[in-house]
Amino acid sequence: MSKSIRILVVDDFSTMRRIIRALLGDLGYTDVHEAGDGAAALNLLKAQPFDFMITDCNMPTMTGLELLKAIRAEPATKAMPVLMVTAEGKRDQILESAQLGVSGYIVKPFTAETLKDRMESILQRITA
């Protein structure tokens, strides 16, 4: 998959969105959009297609797990790769996200190399 994929970054912390966006830019991804919570992300997903989503797990209004559940329930977004990012590596949360169909998981803080490796792994799986 090319670097021109449309990516949606969802996090309630604007600094984290900027960090992820900058890391993605460093990796060559330029078509990156942002949402401040799960509800805003769902509105964007209904308005336009995205190829990949990176979402925080712990957010107000709609958590990343609730967002993932909503995405997997919609035919238009069901197969979209979702990378979950969280400050907590709780086993229950990781298991629940796996059961809901998350494509990958990263615990904050993470490096550009970790983001690159996870994204490449996910994208290779869906294009194989």
C-alpha cells in the first residue's frame, strides 16, 4: 500500500494528535486527518472514506473501544485497519480490543520506529 493512504488520527489530546501526525509525516504519509474523540471520528468516517485509523483508547464522549465496535458494525468501515494507541497496557483492554477486531496495538510512549513497524505489519497483512 502506498504512502498516499488516507489516515485518521483520533485522540482527545491535541498534542498527541500533533505528535502522531508529525511521526506519520516523517514516515512519508501526507494525507492525515484528525478527530478529537470517537464521536467526531464517526462523523468524519460517514462523510469521507479513510484507509487507516490510529485511535487512542481512553477518550471522553466515546472511547476507542466503543469507536472500534461502531466501525466494525458498519459495512463501509468494517475492514478498515485500526491501530489502537493507549497509555495503559492493561491485559483486559488489550483482550477486548482484540476481540473487537483491532489490527494492532501500541502502548504510549512509543517511537517513530515502533509506529512504522506496526503500520507496515498491518498494511502487509491486508495487502497479502
